[in-house]
Amino acid sequence: MITLAPGDVIATGTPGGVGHACTPARYLRDGSLLVTRIEGIGECRNVCRREQR
């Protein structure tokens, strides 16, 4: 469908309120681990941190 090149950005997400619709509700918290995985390429792991103001 499309060829990706090094440096291309894949932006994904969900509509607002998706976590609220889960039973029980699920939200990102300080320390939550986010894993983005693409089969055959690898994965990116990020830890969610609360913004310091």
C-alpha cells in the first residue's frame, strides 16, 4: 500500500474517550509503558511521565 523510508513518522491514536468507555475505565498514568510494535521491524517502548509544571 505504501513504502516506508527511514525517518518516516507513523502517527496513530484513538478518539478521545476510548479509555473512559472501557470497563473498568483505563487511562495513561505516570509510569505507564507504551509499546508500539511492527511485525518484522521491531518495537519502540516509551514510559509515560506526568508533565512537570
